[in-house]
Amino acid sequence: MPSEIIINANPWETRVALVENNVLVEPFIEHKKDKGILGNVYKGVVIRVLPGMQAAFVDIGLEKAGFLYVADVDSKEALGEHDNLMEEVDINSSLVNGTQPDTMKEIEHPEATNIPIEELLQEGQEILVQISKNPIGSKGVRLTTYITIPGRYLVAMPTINQIGISRRIESEEERERLRNIVMELKPANSGYIIRTASEGRQREELQNDTLYLEKLWRNLKEKAKNTGGPSLIYRDLDLILRTVRDLVSKDVEHVIIDNEEAFNHCLEFTQSYLPHLQKNIKLYEGQGNIFQAYGFELELGRAMGREIWLKSGGNITIDQTEALTTIDVNTGKFVGKRNLEDTILKTNMEAVKEIVCQIRLRNIGGLIIIDFIDMEKESHKEMVYNALEQALKSDRTQTTILKISELGLVEMTRKRVRDSLSRILCEPCPYCEERGHIKSARTVCYEIFREIKRISLGGLKQKILLNANPSVADQLLDEESEYLEGLEKSLSTQIIIKADPNIHQEHFEVLTV
């Protein structure tokens, strides 16, 4: 389906919108203060080995130690020996969230043995590890010693002698062609994942990718050799460049960026590495916040709500907890025109589309329970299930779905590849003893920055008066002070901040004086 990518770039954050048929389907947000670490490679130091859990904790220089399970330890590398075992696997990779997609769990490591972790690792040992899973909630990062490095068409697996092929490449003839090319190009005792973007590409393009990745791996190993742990060895690209590398396909008509510096940076990247994509990169010619111009601010605000109304008058209610997410479908104000069963079917069918939209928009992962309105007819249950299954095919994230139960419940799981939208933008609510969530002080700060930039289009006076909650004011004057000063300088104005405890944390007032 035709799609485009809209990018709102600011010094404090980058926001990317994947748009399909003029509808926002997936947002990606990266705060510069919390820049993504998924896929980063570190020289780590083993600080604790747990034989009872067959796991180890590794210090990589972050606030919390990383968790390394024995299945994620390359035993051949640890024991200093590798063989020529070759296996072929199918994978479905989507890397914009980082460099660890559905790879390591779906590829059976050929080097895996039954060697206990206490024989592979010792406390104080330095090892090369990669972050395979971001910290979620109170949990630290998940680590692996099986390093993967993404390119445009391939993902290098320097320590795994395998060839993986994206399941999205359906033609057996094309799969065989790509497999044969990569088999000829790959170095001995290493492997590659053939990404969806490689479909239809010629040998020369794939070879350029292998040369780039091999050079990157040599440089990475050399740096690791000359660096003590814990230390960062390799950092993946920023969100904008990852987006261009991973999301721009033949279906993407445009990548529109509203920041000239980011636009030029993106052009330099594509010119040196992906020249055929240069024609897709555009600079936004309008004024102000591109997300607001496209109506995405409203959509993101709607995605923060608990209740979503359907066009018919029905509604769905979404409740997220640590363990699972529940989605409840109700007829609401919709009374139908014929009989109750038809009303229920129409509401459930309408809800299916909105549920999948909200799951992608909010990036809900883990266990999801959908409570459809009870249907008596088995044919109606089958229609709703088939509609849900079909709608989920557009989701790039791996999902598993079970049939509708007798109680009208659907159980499904969706792979957690990054924090949900609410975790990125919200924090536990102090007003209700943390039973709910409100926008975090940082999120409100960035809303203030965008509002100041918006009103500056009409011409600013010498001073701006900002009334905000004390927690927001403290954040502005402390962690966000650099961006605040930069905004004052770029707009040639003075921003006066007044902390008002009577103002809700999510609210603020911007006045020109």
C-alpha cells in the first residue's frame, strides 16, 4: 500500500511517523536524553555468574548490569573454537527499532551446547556483548554474545555460520537466487540475514553491502581489542538514519523532514550509502510543526486515552498493566437498525480495525486479551476472527492469535521490540497514588517547546511568560536547560518560568509580554 514517512526533528527529540493511506499507523520517538541503546555493542565485564539460573550479570557501563542467559553465550567463541556447521533458517526481520529484530530467538545457534555457564564465564572476565532487548520497566537490558550488524539489504552475523531469509520474500525462485548470491559472497564461518529490502536487488548491490559490513566488523573487533571494559564499542545509527535504512521500501513514496540540518544529514547518508533513495528525501516546505500540520499531534493525544469511540457510536476501552493489556468492546450509543445480533456483529467488525490501529499506534506488546461483544452465531465469530487475522497482516511486528473462545475472548501475543507509547510519554500518576499514568514532566517540557515555536511564527515580543507545574519547571531549568537556552537564542527572546503548584502537571500556560 502507498505510504510515506514524516519526520519531526528537534534538538531535544526526534519523532517519526509511518503513514499508510494517509493514516498514522506507527510512531517512533527518540528523546536525545534517552537515546536508544538497542543493538549497541559493548566490551563488558562479568560481575556475577548465577549457576542456579544459568545466567550472568555483565557490567557494560550502564546504570544497571545487563542480563546474559547461557543460551545467548557463543560457547565456541568462549572456548576459542569454531566449526564449519552450516544451517539455513527463515526469519522475518524488522530493524528500525534496533539491530535485534526477530533474529536471535528464531535462529537456532549452531554453536549451542549443554556446557553450563560457570564453565563458559568467570567473574572479572571481559567479553564482547550486544544489547538484544531494551530495558523495560524495572528490568535491565538483555545481552547476547552473538553479534549482528545491520546493513541496507543484509544483516551480518560474523559468529554464526548461517543464511537467514526474510519470510516476507515469498517467491521461492527469488529466495533461491538471493541465497545463492549470498552464499558466494559470505566469508567462511560467518553468516547473513537476507532482509526484505534485498528482494529484486542485483549481485553488485548485495556485494557492496557485504563489503561495508565486513569493514565495520573488522573495525569493531580492532576497537574491542584495544579497549578495556566496560565501554561502548559500536553504536547503531540514529532514529532518522535507521528509518531511512530500514523502512524506506518501494512502497514509500516520500520521506519528509521538517529540519534542514537533519535533512542535509540524511542526504549525506543516502548519497554515500543508499544513492537510489535520495529522490525520496524531501524537506518540508511549510511552517511550524509538521506533526501538527498533518494532524498527528491529535492522534498521539488520542492514543494516550483509555476510551476510543467508533464511528457507529460504539467504543473500545484499553487498559495496560505490567502483565497484560485488555481491550473491551462495547456497543455504547450504537443501537443498530435491525436486530441485536446484527448490531453486535457490526460493532465487533468495526472494532477490529480500530483495535489493530491502536495496537500498532500505541506499540502494545506482550499478552493482549480482546473482549468482543458476545456473539451467538458461529459464522459471526468466524467473520470477526478472520477480519482480525487479516488486519494484523499489515503489522510488521510478530503476532500470534488464538480463536475466539466461548466467552467471546481473543488471546493474542505481540512481540515486545521497544517500549510502548505510554511508557515513552507517560509516568506513574502521583495524583492517584500511581494507579494510573500521566504525561511525564519531560513530555510536557517538549510540548512547551513546540508550543513556543508555534506561537513564534506570528512574531514574538521580547519576553515569554510560562506558567507550569513545579515538576515541569524544575525539569526545564535542570535537565532541559540546554534546549531551553538554545530556544531562547534561536528565537531571540527571554523565557520566564513561573512554578505554580496549582497547575496540573500536564497543563501549562504560555503568554507573550
